[in-house]
Amino acid sequence: MTTITSVDVVDVRFPTSLSMDGSDAMNKDGDYSAAYVILNTDDPTLAGYGFTFTIGRGNDICVLAAEQRALPLIGRDVDELVGDLGATYRGLKSDSQLRWLGPEKGVEHLAMAAVMNAVWDLAARKAGKPLWRLLADMTSEELVDVADLQYLSDVLTRDEAIGILTELEPTRGERIAELEGTGYPCYTTSAGWLGYSDEKLRRLCQEAVDSGYRHIKLKVGADMADDVRRLGIAREVIGADANLMIDANQVWDVPQAIEWVSALAEFKPLWIEEPTSPDDVLGHAAVRRAVAPIGVATGEHGMNRVLFKQMFQAGAIDYCQLDAARLASINEILAVYLMAKKFGVPVCPHAGGVGLCELVQHLSVFDYVAVSGSLEGRVTEYVDHLHEHFTDPCIVENGAYRLPSLPGYSAQMHAASVAEFAFPDGGYWQAALGTAGSAA
């Protein structure tokens, strides 16, 4: 019998603020960080890896919360743990004392995401399959058994969920074969961080076009004149036929969002992302009505499946941008995918953060194979940062994710990277804090 012997949670931070990578109107100086979970077993060849994403200070709080979330897993039989991933999820979720800190939102939910991401990684490694394949090989009933449908029965019943998945089950193999040839389409945000100079913006947009991207996203919302100039540069470089998206990162009130997006409409953005508070369902609906045909996209700060349910019910969004490290891993993510299918809203996952591209490639592949069966209106974010720190980094060619092939959720970091960027005692931070004061 293989058992979980211990859980390590490490505060890992990368100094991305120094190069302005990740800079936007709301978050000007983030250091991309991860509360990194390792589920150790008594089999030296088997462990599970997961994380949640933050941007610096406070990552240590997520680490402490993840340690608490993971405690009940120590001593558990791995076969039992991964043999019923619905029961494992519900068991962790039922801790009422931790749940009180949310419930199902904030730090405790980020911690749940980190721990369950590690559990799903462990399950895929135990099965010898990449996570997307593990999911694609499950029956419709097995998938619904792991999905968290609590509080959703007014819009999605168990029978409806099974029906959605059963419809595509016989043809999953056809779509897998297609993606093995084409990859899954993605867009780049790497050109458009708000802190970049016009020269760097122009160069990176041209590099994106030359690399095969047909979708490029820019950050907006700090200064109207700057946005007009920057979008003009981007349109000039990428041409009239490429897709240009804009992202305000929650910085506007609703009337301001409508005014600002209307002023930028001449550049024909495909969507405006996070135009206002991520919790403001009716505000998003109002913006959507006012700025159409420009689409409204949100979800990277969508705290749980219930918020997404309300977004769908209110007709508030054109694109759902769920986050692999904010929702409570596959169990909750699957529920959102199923609702999105029922409401006809394409899911374009958020991936702007350390390791998120590695995770969301699995989600998007599974969505096409087993849930949506469509690529129409679907494109997944890609940011060309920090992939070198992962043992199974995502591969993007000609504007598309190649299918992951190694067992797991692609969440494992190189031990040397963890040692170097562990905060505050890793090699990088010891040197940085010793010479220049706190950079995080």
C-alpha cells in the first residue's frame, strides 16, 4: 500500500516586477508567485504537485492555508485517495472550520485549489497519463461524480450534466486525433503589459505575428491617451484582420467602463476583459449591453462556480475565463465547463501567471474533447514567462498549444528553481534582500 507520508508547501516567488512583466492598470509591480504543494508518498517514484498563483506579498498566507487544507491527506492510502476523487474533494471541502474563512472564496479557496491540483496531478501520475487524457478516458458518469454540482441544480442537474457529456463521448477520439495534429489555439498577452515602452510593444507585436498568433491582448485602463496610442501601434503592426483583445483588470466603475470601451471601439477589440469588479454580475451585464458588439470577458478572479452560474444566468459575459488556480481544481472547474456548455458561452481560460499555462492547456484540450466539442470562439491565453522552471513546460508552436504527453498536470517545478526562488531563504532572495531591501 502506498501512502501519503508528508506534505510540503513552499512560498516560491519570481521577481517579475523588475522587468514589468505582468504589469497592468490594477497590478503595477507584481512578483509572480506560487504556494507550491508537494504530496510526498512512501514510493520514491511517486508524488503529486500543485499550486495556486499570487503576485507577491501574502503568498505566505496562502502557504499556511494550504498546509492546513492538506493535513487530512497525510497517512491516506494513495489508491483510495485517487480512486474516488469526488469523495476526496468533498472530504477536504467539508472541513467546516476552514470553510468558515471563506466560504469557497479568498485564501481558503486558493489553498483548496493548490491542494486539489496536487491530488489530481498525483492521480494522473499514478495512472501514467497526462491529466487531459485521464479525464478524457473517464466515462460521463465518472466525470459527473467528481464535479461539484452543489448549489447549481437550478441551472444544471446531474442528469443534464451526464447528457452533455454522453452526447460527445463516442467521438472523443476524433477530436483528440485532430488536436494531435493542430494543437489548441492560443493568444498571447506577452506583448501587451502596461509597463512596456512603445518600442517594446511594437517589437513584441511583430514577433507575435511572425510566430503565427492571430489573437493578441493588450492591457488598458491607466490613461486614455496612452491606450489610444498603444492600440494604434498594435493595430498597425498586427493588421486589420487579426484579433485584438483588451484587458482593464477591474480598474473601472461601470459607467467609466462603458465610456472608455466606447472610446476604444475604433480599434475593433474582440473583447474587453474584466471591465469592472469581478463580483459585479449586473455591472458586467450592463457593460455588455452597452458596448456590443465588443464582447465582455471575465473569470480569472471568479471566486467559485456560483458566481459563474449567476454570470451565465444574467447574460453578463460573452467569454468565460475561469482560472485553474482560483477555482477548487478540476472538481469545480468541470462544473463551470458544463454550465458554460449549457448556456452557449465559450471558455477561454486565464493563464497570465506562473505555471498557469502549464495547467490550462490540459483544461482546454479536455473541454474540446469531452464537453464543448467546438473551437468556435475559443482561444486560450499564453504568456511566455517562467516556463523554464517546470519539468514539463507547455509547448506552443504557430499560435497553438501542443498536447501535453507526460503523466501528470504539468505542475512540477525543478527542485533547483524552488531552491533558488523560495521566499525568503532561497538563493535569489537572500542576495536580493541582503543588498536592496525587500523586493517582494
